[in-house]
Amino acid sequence: MSESTLFKLKFWGTRGSIPCPGPDTVKYGGNTTCFEITCGSKRVLIDAGTGIRMLGKKIMIEEENFLDADLFFTHTHMDHIQGLPFFAPLYNPSSDVRLHAGHLSTNDDYDLSGIIGTMLMKDPVFPVPSSLIEKACSYSDYFVGHVFELGDGIVIRTGKLNHPNGACGYRIEFQGKAIAICTDTEHYDDRIDENVVALAKDAEVMVYDSAYTDEEYPKFKGWGHSTWQEAIKVAEAAGVKQTFLFHHDPSHNDEKMDQIAQEAAKKKKGVRPAVEGEEIIL
Ligand SMILES: [Zn+2]
Ligand SMILES: [Zn+2]
């Protein structure tokens, strides 16, 4: 496959809620959410959980230590932004990283710039001010439903997810194929979420919030997350080819994840938990 047609997804962080590194999570990973999507010569990043630190390190060592990319946030809960101050390419003024969020545009009190600049990277929460990364990045708040065209035929569709404080799902289209990223989101009791189905329709790859099992879910109803059993329902409704269970709950160690992997594979072929560090070439 030539570089100009390469369409690849890499999981830099698969965990939800809080990082949980340690001997019990080495197989599926302990870092929180971060995706790198390569579309030919362009790069799309989704979320800046703690997994983004290692991506930054790779860019600094293996590449020319600057980055040209679009970084879309699903939302700004801590597990999706806390790696941003540790993303080394942002401290190189030659980088050009466009940060986008779609869950805040109808909120009068908050915007992305304010959340990064006055909450995350602001003393006494963090000693390095956001002004040190702002030569390398820009902020934009879009309205969910917006369609981004990034050139080279790359189209990013956005859709509303069901999550406290709001969240956006993404559908990345390139070379006639699609990757759907649907985290963090909670399913409905009485129907399959039409927004999620629209994002995932006939996608080669869907990543779906599977923080819980159906047995655990009643304890966490209303927390904004879903189950691996619901992932299968969405995959069937949308005709998805490969489904990755994602936003692993911190209480799910490798043994538990292996058990979920086995049960999910038995129920539907092509469904399995996402593994930190794994690359999927479409
Ligand atoms: Zn989360
Ligand atoms: Zn969240």
C-alpha cells in the first residue's frame, strides 16, 4: 500500500475514567483515550488522554519533532484531555495542531480555549500556562453535525452522543472506507441510538464505549457509558465489519478483559476489545 492511500487506526490509550497502569492491565493497556488515524499523508487525532504522551514522544524521536494535525475531542472530561499538557509537539512553535470540540458550542459558560487555558493549564492546577502551547495550536468550537473536509478526500462527520455534559462521535471517511469512533456514550432502553447507527453505518471499523457488561450496567445507569452487548446490537444494526470494545473500565483487569473478549467473539465474529498500541490497517 502506498503512503498516499494508507488508512490506519492506532490505539494509544484504551482505558476510560482514570489511567490504571500496572501488572494487571499490561495486555489491554492502562492509558486513557487517544486515537491516531493516518489518512495518506495527513493525520487526525482524537482525544488527548494520557495515551497521547507516547505518541508525542514518537513524533519527537522518529519524526522532525513538529506536528501538523487536527485533534478532535469527543468531549472534555478529564480522561480525554489530561495528556494534552504532556504532548511534546505542542511545545514546538513550528507545530500546527488544530484543536476542535463540538460539545460546548451551545454552552454560554465554556469554550475549548477556556477549558484548556483557565482550567487545565492554569495555576494552581498545573504550573505551565497554556500560552506556552498556543504558538503551536489553535482552538475551535464547532456545532455538532458539522462536516469537516480536510483535503485529499478526507471527510469527518460528527454526531451527538448520549453522555453527561455532552460528547461527539466521529466518522472518518477516506479511500471509500470509514472508521466510526463512538465513545463516550450510553445506550437507550427502548431503541438503538440513531446517531450512533448513522456514524457507524457500513463502517469497516467501529470503536464503541463498552465500559461495562450488561450485568454491571444497572449499577451505573445514567453515568454515560454502555456495554459490550450493546456494541454488538449497534454493529448489527449498522452493518459494521470490525468492532472494537473501548473505554475499558479501570476495574476490568486483563483476566476480566480476556473473558469479555471470549464471550463477545462467541456472540459475533469481528468483535473484540481494543488493545493499547495496536494498529488496524484498513
Ligand atoms: Zn471517558
Ligand atoms: Zn466522559
